Amino acid sequence: MAVGAALLMVVVAAGWGQAAAQTGTPEELPDDATEIPEDTPEDTPEDTPEETPDDVPEETPEGSPEEIQDDTPEDTEAQVPEEVPPPAPAGTFEGCVTAQRLADGRIEVAVQPSSPGAACGERLLPRRRFLPADAEAGRWLVTAPLRIDDVVLRVAARHLAGGATEVAMQLRSTGDGTWGPRLLPRRRFVPAALEADRWLSSSPVNALVPTYNSVLERAQLVTLYGYPNTPPMGILGRGSPEQVADQAAEFAAAYDRLNGDRDVIPAFHLITGVAQAHPTADGTWISRMPPELISEYVELARERGMHVFLDEQIGWSDPLTEVKKLEPFLREPFVHVAIDPEFATKRLERRPGLAIGGVTGAEINEVQRYLASIVATEGIPPKILMVHQFTPWMVTDRADIVDLFEVDLSIDMDGFGGIGIKLQHYDLFAVPEPSERPAIKVFLRYDTPVLTPEQIQALEPRPDIIVYQ
């Protein structure tokens, strides 16, 4: 942010107590393996992700799971090879997940395609399809992929703490082949007491095959920026979470009226790592937002159909270290990352606020690769990585920045002032490569005058993300 240190260096009571977990790409098993390779970390939320299509059966309320039901006869079993051709054109799919508990405690899973309104069909068995008896509770694992007509899919399964097993389904995008969100059938629980060798079927999943890779392909995002209960740091701090959500919806509606067929989605933009004017105990000059406070906004965003940006000012730390602390939230398909090079001043040996810092292309690549690993592991749409910039040295070695399809890189023109200089810097920083999704920040108290939605929507190219501070 290009505002005075007195406004930005707000010391926030952080009390950060969250360990930084690390997630990598699932480990490949040898060709003769039968266990399901690791997919997602143990604390993935149990509710259906936001992007789940509307026609997926609703999730069973917590505490009243329905068991999956008896399956088709054994002689309908069929084997499908693991080799999967590239994704085919978009379509729809309806089918069930089926599972049985083996005598050694493993769970075997399969897929049963069906026609709309018909019963679950024959069993199709992925080559890697066994959930180990001792798999960690709460940890989602996935089968090898199956191709059924024009659809590529896989089964996900996990043990629950009480001994039951939960199953779901994922469809592969027809775009670049990324995996969509887990689709949760209404009946999807294999009871702990199920006798061995009895196949049970879930209720049907009826879903559209995902045809877009990024939320920004179908929608603009309009975000409200700041720190809760801290009005000088931005509009987000000038109301309760619910009030800010209502206001974000109003801002988004103003753009939606001008946006033709493209959607507009409101978003929270939280400064989760705040640069400080005084040294911190860990030497980073950063105060971190408590995870409970982040969760409050993430859960409200889930409820309201919003997105969330978690913004790191870096200080004397480094971008990857700070972003990794946010991993539990980044597993959500609607939570993204922003980094603010202005306050990355360690190389200058100056405290944040006394000089304008910067990050390198290599540091941005580290964050991109980390986010890409989460996307691949979680089977979620691409993440957005926003990088603020209003001077050339805030992002150096731009030519070294790589293009990863799992990450939408958005350079945000982050300076305030008159319209002329803002638009000049928008063309200079936000539009050219490696920026894939241009963004612009509007300072409601410092721009002279404030750009209107009509003026912003008239820009060429039109920004994919508009940030209000």
C-alpha cells in the first residue's frame, strides 16, 4: 500500500499459534501397487466445496449420516484400464460410488455409471482402488482415474474417527485436465460394522463436467481490503464481517450491472501479515492475524458464496515462509493469496515503512509452485496469486516468472493518486506479462478523484480483480 507508515504500521495483537504444515504432490506408487495414493491432508473440511454444481445431491446433515446401500450382483463386475486419454468435450455424468469392506479391513471402491433416473449400473474397477485399513482418519485418498464415455473421474475415500468410511467422486476438467471439487453423494458412508464382502452403493451423483479452469474465466472479483476493526487500514476494517459482506455485495452489484454475461463475485481481502514499525520477537517485523479471526471471515465467505484473499506484507521474512503459514485456509477452493512487496525490506536493511521494498521473480515462483502443489493435492481450481506493485523495483526479474496453469498470477496496480498516473501504471505493471489477470486498487480516501465502476469497466483490458481500500 502506498500510504504513510503511520497508517500502515498498526501493531496488531496477533497471538499466532498455528503450525505451518507442508503439502506436496501425491507420491507415485509403483505400477503393481493396489493401495490408493495419498491425496489431501487430514483436516480437509467435510462440507461440499463452493464450486460443487447445483445439481449434486445435498450433503447429509452432520450427525445423521445415511449408509450407502446394497449394490448390484457380483457378476456385473468389469475391469477398466488405468490409461486415460486426454479430457473430452464437456458433458454430464450420473453415477454412484460403491464400496465393500474386505476381511483384512481394507475398503475396496468402484464406480457405477447410470442413466438419469435409473438404478446404479455395473461396477467399474479402477486398478488402484483399495483404502488401507490403517489409513489415517480424516485423510482423503484417491483411486487411479477412470474414463467412462467422455468423462474422466476418480473416487476419493477416507476413514472417519468413529470407524466409518466416507466416499466421494471427482471429475476431471475438460480444459487442462485439473481435478474438480469432491462431489459428496447424500448417502456416502460405509458403516464400521459392515460385514466383509458386501458391496454397498451411494446415492447417485449427477454433475456437470467442469469446463472452466479458473473462477476468473467466468467472473470478475471485487474485493474489500483491510484489517478487522482497524479503519485506517482499509474499508474492511470499518464494519463487522456481516456488514462488510453486505457492502461487498453492493460493490459487486454495481459492476455486475455493467458486466454483460460475465459474473461478478464479492470477496474479503484480509491483511493477515501486517508489517510493523518496531522489531518483533521472531525478527520478521510482522504481526500475524490470529487463525480464529481468519476462520471467521472464511466461514462467512463460504456461507455467502464469496472469495477471500489473504494478504502478506512479508517484512523481514520471505514470501514462501509467510504463505505456508496459511495452508489450512488455502485448501479451500475460494481462498487465494496476495503478497505486498512494498514492506519486504530486509535486503535494504531498513524497517518496513522507511523504504519501499521488493521481491524477486524467483520468490514469486516459489510461492506459485507451492500453491500449485495445493491445487494438485486438493483437486481444486487454480489459485490466484496477487502481487501488489506501483514501482519497477517492487517486482524484479519479471522475465524469470514462470507460467503455471494451477496459478493465476495477478499484478495489482497498487498506487494512489490522480487518474492519469493510476491508469499509466495500470498499463505499465498490471497488464504486461507475466501478469495473467490484471488488477487495480481503488483508494477511497486517497485517489483524486476516485475511479467509478463505469471508468474501470471501460479500461482495456478490463481488470479481472478490483480491490477497494
